[in-house]
Amino acid sequence: MKKALRVQGLTFCVLSAVTSLGVLLLPPLTDRVELALISGLILTLGVPHGALDTIFARQVYRLRSPVSWLLAALLYTVLAALVVGIWWLSPTVFLCGFLLVSIGHFSGDPEPGVSMFTRVMYAGAVIVLPCLRYEADVARQFGFLAGSGSGVALAAALSALAWPWLAGSLGAAVSELRHNTRASVELLAVVLLAVFAPPLVGFAVFFCGMHSARHVIRTYHYANSSSIRLLISAALLPMLLVVVAAVVGWLFLDHRSPSRAVSQFLFVGLAALTVPHMLLVERVRLSGWRLGTSAV
């Protein structure tokens, strides 16, 4: 697994550099093209990693019978629906919670042995550092989810944190360089992407090229199988259910503003899937990817 993670980490660093250079040299994307690009990336390369939760459910909770799987699916759906309900009732609370949960979840990407400070700087860079150059864009996207007033206020708060966060991230990278070069370089790649790429593009490249890809690799080795067919079979039914839920959710959005509708569709949907996903995965991650391996 270590070799696969090294290759994946190097690939992400190259993607980060190419994306950042492209932003500096090429004309900016139109809103329509940008939304189409990030939607395609997230739905095809990002979301499927969460569909592998069936592997963790089977091995950690020993789900075997149809009834146990049905109950687990029901609980998963209820948790996702509760997240959507929070957004519907209190969008600002939802957005603040989603950002904090995302930082907690992304902090699991670096390899074991990386300090907690570095993990927080790494995960928060994706959320905080775009405000260095794109505060107005961040406020606009936040406004789609929580209203324009809350979006502006939250983006301003993150902007105030951005320079200290950048300094902390660079300091963490220097500190890690002494004993973990790969973690240091990956952190710098995340910082580069977050600072230079437009917020949605940067998030899509990070989410697909780092977070999702790394999770798939770890899940593959956790499942202790030499066949990619296991991952495909484990993800097939959950992905079909996600597609059905996405179609239903799309029908209830306000389509008078395509940008608003797409942002709500993507990020409310990601938040709804992230909460139950974390309940399964974080227990395994905190165990060093050992919990449940005896059930293989």
C-alpha cells in the first residue's frame, strides 16, 4: 500500500502544480464551464469513494443478513436526511458545521505519524486559504448555501484567518520536512492549490485527486483483496441509490439560478453523505486501518 500511496501523492502534487500554473497562464473559465467541470469530477471521481462504505459496514459491524443490511441502509438514509433538514431549517448552522466536519474528515488524509497540528493545517488549508485571493468568490458560493449575508460574514472571518493559516501551514511543512518529506510536500501541494486555483476548481482537484483517491487505495488494501472487482461490486448498489436520491433532490431545487442550484446540489449532497460516511470510516482510520480486518 505504501508504494501506491506514494504514487498517488506524487500524482496529486503534479496535478496541483499543473492546475495552479494553468490558472496563472490561461484565461479564467466561465461559470458554466467551471460548474460543469467540477460537477463531473466530483460525481464521477469523488462521490464513488463513499460508496465503498459497504466494505467497512460488513467488516466492522459484521453485517450479513438482509435485515441487518436493510436497517443499516435505513440508518444511513436517516442521518443523511437529518443533514439536509438542518440545511433547510438553519443554513448558517449547516454551513459552519459542514466546514468543521470537512476539516476533521480531511485531516485523516496524511499518513500515520504526522502531527495533529500538521493535519489541521492541511485540512483547513482547503477551506481557509482560498480567501487569500478569492474572498468574493468564496462569499458567493457560501451565499448560495446559507444566504448572501452569512456568506459574506463567513468569508470575511476566514479571510482574517488566511494569512496566519498560511504561515502555520508553511511552518508545519518545514517541521515535517525533517522526518517526513512526503507529508511536507503534499501539504505544500495543497497550499499551492488552495491559494492559486479558483475555489471550486481547487476543491474538486483536491477532493478527487487526493482525498477520494487515497481513500480508495486504503479501502482496497483494507479489504485484503487482489481484485478490483470487489470495489466495483461493493460500490455498485450504493452508487445507484445515490443517483436516484440525486435525481429526486435535484427536482426540489430552485432552477431559476443554475449556479445556485448546482452548488446546493453538490455541497448539500456531499454534506449529507459525509456524516454517515465518517461514522463508519473514522473508527477504522483512528484504529490505524486495522479495526474489522479480522472479518475479512
